Amino acid sequence: MSAHPVPIAHPMHELKYESISPSMGRVGMWAFLASEIVTFGGVVCSYLLLRLCHPEWIQHSSKTLLPIGAINTVVLLTSSLTMVLAHHSAELKNVAATKKWLACTLLLGLLFLCFKGYEYTHEIENGYLPNTAVFWAFYFAMTGLHGLHVLAGLVTMAYLLIAIKEDYRLTAVAPVGLYWHFVDLVWIFLFPLLYVTTQGA
């Protein structure tokens, strides 16, 4: 009488693998941000070197709208707080709270762009264009590049608001949060360079 072979469960079948997507998402975002630091760092260093050689830029920088720049700084700092709350809610897998704080961050980002649009309109109407002076070329280049990054962050957040369902896409909030904090940090550097440092000189 032949015995039927009894299937033996392989130990590997019992192993449970954890998803590495959250950590990989953060690593990928850090790699991307490293390239962005090089981009913004090059532009800012060029601006600083030329600024030291051209004290007459004080007159040009005094034409920037310091109150609007200050308001936008508060707006972006507040949006960093709401993004932190969105990330915390995502860690707790609270979909409703995550969407609520993402929506708040999105609205604050839109408010930033609205203020920046008002500022651009005011400056252009007064004849301050990129070809007016080298200062204004740097001003529009740096704030424009930053504005494009803000817009990219808003598009990503709008996608997450639609895509997040139950646990789906909750892990994407962390890398998006890293990106948004980077955008806020860049503005913290741009604000004193273009508004505060030379404004009262």
C-alpha cells in the first residue's frame, strides 16, 4: 500500500513581507529635493554675489511689496502646520481628517498664489519687468520658479484628495509633505533676500 506524500509547508510561505513603498517614497522624494536644492542654491548664490557688487539694487528692492511678502510668509508657514496635521492623520489612517487638512493646505497654497499674482500685477503695471534691471530679472526668476513649485504641490494635493480612499494612497502624504515643507523653506530664504534684508537699507 503506497502512502500519498504529505505536502510540507515551506517556511518561506509563512513569511509576511511589509510594503517598502512608504520608505521608498521618502527616499525618492529626498533624492528629488537634493536636485532642487542644487537648482535653487545656484540661483540664490548668483543673486547674492551680484547683490554684493551692486549696492544700487537697494533702490529696486525697495519697490517690492513688503506687506504682501510678509503675509505670504505667514500663509506658507500656516500651510506647513496643516500639512503636518494631514500627515499625522494619515499615520492614524484617518481618511476624513487627512482630506480635511490636505484641503486646508491646498487652499492656503492657492491664497499664496493669489497674493503673488496681485504682487506681479502691481509691479508690472509700474514698469518693473525682468528686462528693467538685473534685480528684477532675478526677482521674477526666483519667485516664478518658486511659484511653479507651489503649483506642482497643489496639483499633487488635489490628486491625493481624489485618490485617497481607505488605506489607499495614505502613504503618499508623507513624501508630498516633505516636498511642501521644502517649498516653504525656500520661501523663507527668498523673503529676506528680496524683501527684508535690503528693504530697510
